[in-house]
Amino acid sequence: MPSLVSQTEIDVFTGDFQNLFDTFKRPIVVWKEPKKTFTTIENNVYVGYGAESVKTNVSYTPQSGQFQAMIRYTDKQDSENLEPLQLRELAGDCRIKLEKPGRDYIKLGKTEKIVIDGKSFNVETDEAVKYFFGVRLYVFHLKATR
């Protein structure tokens, strides 16, 4: 099938697109729901001195992953009322764009928070796919926790 763009041009474009991501990416930490571990402790008591008792302890192991993402904070500032323009506000206080492993980690199980620059955020929206000649990046909008 004919194409308006040659394979050489596509290779250059996708290389530039990947270089843009690599230039501006920064680390983020995605915190998942802690893993619960149950341990059972049996206390055997001698016959005639008491019954056996079984106690179950629960321990929580933190689960997190570090990924690279492009980060863009929204710039909410007061301005004059521009109602006739019917402007729409984008969801969230921050937007991250990341590769598939980070997207999959966020989507798998419950994400409790995402830490960026020492600030905690909750995932506000489902991901949007940014597709560019075979390169896929995933965008999530985040809301700061107060």
C-alpha cells in the first residue's frame, strides 16, 4: 500500500519522538496497595492446663515501582471571566506520559498514589494512547492529594 511517508522518514520521526521522551523524562514512583501476608501462630498448651489457641497475624508489605515519565503540571491561575468562550478545564493537576511498562503497572491492581517531586497524586482519568508511527506513549491525568 502506498504511503505519503517513506520508511526512512518514519524511522527519523520515531527516533526524534523517542529522543524527545528520553530528553524530558523524569522518575516517578507508583505506590500500589500493600501486599497482605497472613501468618498463623499455634500455641500448644499441655493437656489439663488450657486449650490450644490459634492466632493469625497480618503483615503488610509495601509495593511500589519506579518508572520514567514526562511530567506536565497544569498552570491554574486566576483570570478574568471568559464565559462567552466556554473554555473547558482539563482534568487534574498534573499529566504524565509514560511507556507501556509504567502504564501496565498503574492499571494492574489498585494504585494508591503516584509520587512526583515529593508530592502525592491520585490517578484521575483512564489512560489515553498517544500513537506516533508505531511508538505508543500513555497519558494519565493526576489530581494532587490535599
